[in-house]
Amino acid sequence: MDSAPPAPPSSPSPWLPFESRRRARDEKREAVLRAAVQLFLEQGYHRATLNEVADRLNITKPALYNYFRGKDEILFECWSMGAELVDGVITEINAGGGSGLAKLRKLVHAYATLMATDFGASLVRFDLRDLAERNAGVARAAKRRIDATFRRYITAGIADGSIRPCDPKLAAFAIAGSLNWIGHWYRREGKLSPTAIADEFTVRLTDGLAAEVRLQMTKKTPRAPQGRNSGRKATGKKRTGGETG
Amino acid sequence: MDSAPPAPPSSPSPWLPFESRRRARDEKREAVLRAAVQLFLEQGYHRATLNEVADRLNITKPALYNYFRGKDEILFECWSMGAELVDGVITEINAGGGSGLAKLRKLVHAYATLMATDFGASLVRFDLRDLAERNAGVARAAKRRIDATFRRYITAGIADGSIRPCDPKLAAFAIAGSLNWIGHWYRREGKLSPTAIADEFTVRLTDGLAAEVRLQMTKKTPRAPQGRNSGRKATGKKRTGGETG
DNA sequence: ACGATATGTTACCCACGGGTAAGAAAAAGT
DNA sequence: ACTTTTTCTTACCCGTGGGTAACATATCGT
């Protein structure tokens, strides 16, 4: 709809139409997911109806069944999109080098950023009990992998001396808890930009574990030692649309 | 049902029967809430039916309407129970003295402990959008109060020097996120006792903020410098029933 | 003992929303 | 131009579960 295809003037190859047709289908499928995840997040899975999803796409409910077997499968696919994003992040970090602490910091930063996206938030805001048993199993496995990664980086950090000895399990719980919660309070319209949040959380969640001196400056120099932070206005007082709970 | 009344042999006063009758009613009301909160947590609000709630109490669905106006009101009352617990904790801490950091630590500890209870968990596992608008407003207000308390303690701590300068808002988000998440992963059958969790989180979530040296010992002395920790077996490897996500 | 009230039961209603059947409309293939 | 396949619509089904009405029964005050 919004992104016009590259418009191949007239495809001579009989393959291209086939490919483009498959692409069109995949694009529609994804459009459904985008509309669905948005609505599910807005209203909650059970309050959102397939009719509403369809309405947003200017189609009717049964048309959705050309792309998905049912509501719960749509939910699962939304969830999967988020999981794939995380998996991508993890394999990328694994590919690179660095101490356990460095890897943990990368993961925290990327994960925090993801939590500010629709598909990322769906990872923590959707209830796996709404999935068919088969899909729920897949999702649980993915969660375990993510959890294991947190713990592995921490364990590695302890081994290589970059992280002070601690219980990796509880440390992972604490860190992941803070991060997951972002998915619940973050609002696009709020004052905090995703990168600002990610920068801050990277420091706050890991400097308590670091073996060496703290990253953060003790004086009033605002914050975020890393680079890139978009336009933000320091510690504004007004409502930003979300509480801790 | 399970707790026989004190059995006043024959109450001469006409007041007592009245009182005892009201008590009986309140007890039943609370029994409904206990059954409901348990079921709502187990299955999720939407999947749980009033018939199931009634079944667990050996009554029938319409009987519930003697005590509540509807399903959403039951949900709200469950939520309120949790909120009252937190409010109690807060007023108690406010009554006592101590630095901002000390108060924050007390709050973290108590809040973490609460998250391991049914009514406490309901604070973070129920969706306020399921409430009638009026009740949702009350709940939002309560959440704001709790959030404000976290920030107030942090701000006070910065002012009195017990906490290093930082953004109280983000610090509160980070801490509350970790704590709230407990309500999602804690399992009664797991190996981690509520007090063990609370002890650990109290240290881990606040020592990054403390102005003075860390509480936690750097060496391998297991953990939990505070007193009381129930029977626990160190860092067991096996599944404890819950991942970070 | 007796009427009033509170409490509970059986039987029912019905809105809601996921899912399906049958066929129109649009595209693709030939 | 024709058939075939894909895509989408209209019309419908129906299980589910919150909520209600009418009636039964226990409880209490007097």
C-alpha cells in the first residue's frame, strides 16, 4: 500500500511475475501482521477482533483466512517476528568478539531498543497461553534461548573477569525484568526516545555488575556516555505517559 | 469453610449475631476473591470463567452476584487487595525514618516479597483495560502513587547524599521493572523462596545507586548479607519454572 | 412458630466474535 | 477469448460465557 513496488516495466521472464506475485502475497501477509500487532497491543488480544483487523486493511474478516489459519496463529506470527529480531541481535553479538560484559552490554542495548517496537513489545505483552499448544512450545523454547543467552554472557563475564561474581540466574532475571518492562511503559508519543532509554539502561543495568570502576560519571554531566542520542530534553518533569507499575 | 467461627455458645447480645453475620459475609467475599485471583492468574482473566470460580467454591455462578456486580468488579477487587498491601507497606516506611536509600531498600524488599503473592502479582499481571472506566481510573491513580513513591525516595536519597545523582524517573523505571517482573516469573513450586529473592534484589537493584561502597561482598561468600533467608540450596542448575521473558 | 431478609439454585437469554460455505470478482495462464 | 486459480465478499452458523429472572431454602429478628 504505502511502498510502491520497484515497478519492473514489463517483466519478460515468466519467473518474475511468479516471484512478484509471491512477494505481493508476502507483503500482504506482513501488512496483516503489522495491523494485527498494533491492534493487539492497543486493545489487548482478547478485546481486539478480527473484524477490526480486517477493517484497518480495508478488507473483510474472511479474507484474513487466506493468509492465516486463525486468530491465534496471527498472534503467534506477530510474536515470532519479535523473536526473530532478538535472534538476529544475538547471532550478531555472538559473531563479534568482546568480553562477557561487553556482549551483555550490547545485548541490553539492542534488547531495550527492540522493546520500543511493536513486534518487540509483543514478545512480553502477549500471553503464550493464547497460543495453540504446538506454537506455545515453540515460543517457550525461544524464550529459553533468550534467557540462556543472558545467563551465558554473565557467566562468561565472570569467567573472564569482566563481571564480578554473582548468581547469573538472578542477575539475568533482574536485568531482563527491567528490559521487558520497557515494553509495557514505553509510549511512542512520550519524551523518552528509544535510544535514550537504551543508552541509559545499558549503563544502569550493567554498572552494578562490572568488575572495574563504573562507566557512569559521578558528577552532573547529564548522561549517556555512548554516542548517538537523539533530541531529548533532560529530566523533564511532566507526564510522559506511563508509570512503573 | 475451613476456619470454624469462634463458636459463641449462645450469644446473649443481639449485636453479636449481626456482627458475626456481617463477618461471615465478608469472609465469603474474600473467599471468592482468593479463588478468583488464583484462577485469573492461572488461566488469565479472559480464559477463566465465573463458572469455574464458582465451582471451586462449591457454589454456582449466580451466587457470586450476591457479592459482586460482575466479573470485572471481581477483577478490580483482586487488584485492589494488592494495591492495599502496597499502600500499607508505603505508609509504614513513611512512618519510619532513615535515609532515602534506606527507605528505597525497604520498599524494594517489601515490594519484591509482595510480588510473590497472588494479590501482589495481580497488580502487574492484570490488564487495567479489562476494568470499568471508573475502576480503571482508581487503579491508574494508585499506580501513579506507587510510582511517585519510588521516585520520591530516590530524589530524597540524592538530596540527603545516600544516593548518587541520577535521573529518578529512569531509575525508578529500572527498579520497578525488575520488581514487577517477579510477578511474572515467580512460581511457588520453584526453588527460590520469596525472601531469598527479596534479599537478593534489594542488594542488586540498589547498590548501583548507593553513594557509598557496595553492600555486597566481592568474594564468593554466597550472598544475602541481610539476615533471614530460608532454606535454599545455592545456585541450583535445574529448571525452576520460569524464564526471563 | 412466623414473616422478612439474605443467600443460593435451576433455567434461560443473548450479544459477541471466531470460524465456515458458497459464490463473485480479479488475475494468471494458455 | 477461454479456463483455471487466487483472492475476496456476503451471508450464515454456533459455541461460549456473562448476566438475569424466577423460584427455593436457609437464617435471623421478634
